[in-house]
Amino acid sequence: YVQRQGSSASFLERDDGKEGIVHTASLLQSPDRLRLNWPQFRRELELKRETVDQAAAFFPRLPGTTYAYAAPPQLNDGWPTSRARNSGFDEAALAALVKSIAESDPAGRQPSFIHSLLIARRGKLVLEEYFFGHGRNTLHDLRSAGKTFSSMMLGAVMSQGANLTPDTPIAPLLSARGPFANAAPSKDRITLAHLMTHTSGLACNDNDENSPGNEERLQTQQAEKDYWKYTLDLPVLHEPGTRYAYCSAGMNLMGGALTTATNKWLPELFDRTIARPLQFGLYAWNLSPNEEGYLGGGARLRPRDLLKIGQVYLNGGTWQRRRIVSSDWVETSTAPRVTIDEATTGLSKEELGNFYAPGGADALAWHTYEIKVGDRTVKEYEASGNGGQLLIVVPELDLAVVLTGGNYGQGGIWGRWRDQIVGGAIIPAIVK
């Protein structure tokens, strides 16, 4: 809400009808601009007027834009494309979904900032739409959806003969980086499977700002540049495999396992096992302070390339007839292992609802849910990340969907897209 008095203006932040912080601004002229003091940024922001055409990033689609469904273009990136009707969709229903996103009000109550929507079915890319100024070649931050690469790379190197399995203990594997603080026999029992299912038992909980292994603490501390050693220095709070706590630092240890077992720099290994075989375009990878690859999330990809991961798994582990992971690994790595509930997390029902979506279970660096579709449910597995980064795979329908978004820190909004968009619009649009 904005209130103007002469050459000054006040911005009122509101949440659920309650007044929040008031920001003051000065109206300047020649040219028209707005100088705004925003305490969180610890600086003044100066805003200038923009034309509608210059403001594409502020709207799902520019006002007055019309939409008509068209098949995605066939590019030199390995994706076969098709009209949606040839893959069993009602194109009018998909067009209505895209139109509803394109015409949504970004200033409305709890808006969805969907940046892209892509659909593949029966091996064909049938829908590819972008919003808020994003495009086909825009690299999008995957946040924690990038954690799933740990599982896929493990499957790839295992099939190539690497001496790793989900049951490989991590501390002995990385012993050259020790000795590790807080030594305990239970630390030597932490396996790669425990890391990928967030059940390592380490003092690491991204939902607890006081946890020493919290990702923000890991990334802001400066005493230890080696994130793998920092994590293995943490104390063990629970016997591995007995307590679920979302832990990005633990997933990042998978990078240490892969690097050590293959003697390959993690970004190089990713390029060799996934990016090149899947014909990725430009991508970016995060590094830790010691320049090792970071596997706790945050890779940047084109949405078209992210969707290929889902298609590989629907294909039983292949892309364009090239084997990426074994069909057995597809089944093993996506099978639920840990139910996320009050018993496994040690949280109250209310606390559980604040941190985790209901009905979820974790596989090996994949999340699994059941999607509501009318009066039935369908099983899926997914990679997901803060803001609305979603790769959803529905094997029984030979369907893969990618959504990217900008609702950071708003899990209550993007967490509903699975049921609202996939279950409420995309799956019902399948007519054969």
C-alpha cells in the first residue's frame, strides 16, 4: 500500500491484513524517480519510470499480450518435440492453464511467480512457456532441486565401475581430510544413503538457525574453507538412519564422495556424466571457498535441460538411446526410504507442518508424494527447491513437468503447485 503526501510517499508492508514496516520515499523530478530507504538493504534505492515494454520482468506476460498454443520448437539439443494433442493432451485445457498464469496479477494476494512451465509426455516435449521476462536460454537457479544430481551422478559412476554404493561410509572415504572433530563410532556408520535421505544424525538441520550444520552457518563461517571437513567435524546427535532433519551440508558431502572415488573435480564429473551426454546448453555450478564443487543445491540450468533429467528416468536411465544410469538404479534411487512424519523428525504436528509438506517421503536425493487428481491420487517423485523449482516425474502417465519460480521463502505458495497445477490442470488435460 502506498500513501503520498506532497513530495514524499510511504510504503506499508502488510501480511494477512496487519500493518508491517513503513518505508519512506522522496519523489524526485527531472527525470521522475523515487528514492526509497529500505532498511533491510542498508542503503537507499532509486527507482525510475519504465515503459510497459521495459517492465517485462514485472509481469507474467506484458498486458495486452494474446496467447495461442504452439508446439515447442525442435532445436539441436536432443529434445524431440510434438503438438500436445499427439501425446494425448487436450490442447485447449493446456492453453487455458498457460493463459491463467499469463494473466495472473503479480500484485495480488499471495501471487505465484512462475517463471517457466514445461511438459514432456511419451518422450516428447509438448509445452514450453516462460514468464516474468524469462526465456529459453535463461539459466535458472535450481536451489535444492540441484541436490538430485548427487543421486544421478552416483548411479552414473557406479555403472562405470566406481567403488561406491549407497552403503559406502562417508567418514572413512574422506579420512584424508581428517582427523575429524567429535569422533564417535556412529560417525563412521554414516553412509551415502543416510546423506541422501537426510538421516545422517549429524548436528545439521537447515530448519534450525541454531544448528551448527545449518546451511547458512556453513556458508557464512570463514574458519574452515573445506565444507566437507566442516560437516564431518560436526557432532553426531542421533544414530544414523533414525532421525530425519533436512541437511544441505550432508548432501554436499556426496560431492566429496564422488570427487574422492573418481578423482574428478565435481563440475568436471557432472559435465562428463550428465551435461554432455544429455546435450545441455550453458549451465553454471556453485563452488565452495576451496573451489570444490558444491552439491547442496544452487546449480543454474536451462529449464529444457532440467526436464531431460525426468525424461532419462522415464526412459529407464537412457537419453537418446545412450545409457546414463542403469534401470535398476532408476528403481532403487526413486523408491521411498524414509517417511517424513512426527516420529522420524521428532517434531510436533504443528512444527512438522511448518517445515515439511504433508505426506512426503524421501528416496535417494528424490522426494516422493502422491498428487491429488480429483478423487484419486497418482504417485510421483520429484526434485524440488526453494522458490518453486520443481521437476515432477509421474511414471504411470509417462509424464515429466518442470516448473521454475521466484516465490523464495514462500513454501506455502509454491508448495501447492504440485496439486494445483500438475494435479489440478495438467493431468486432467490428459485425454488418452
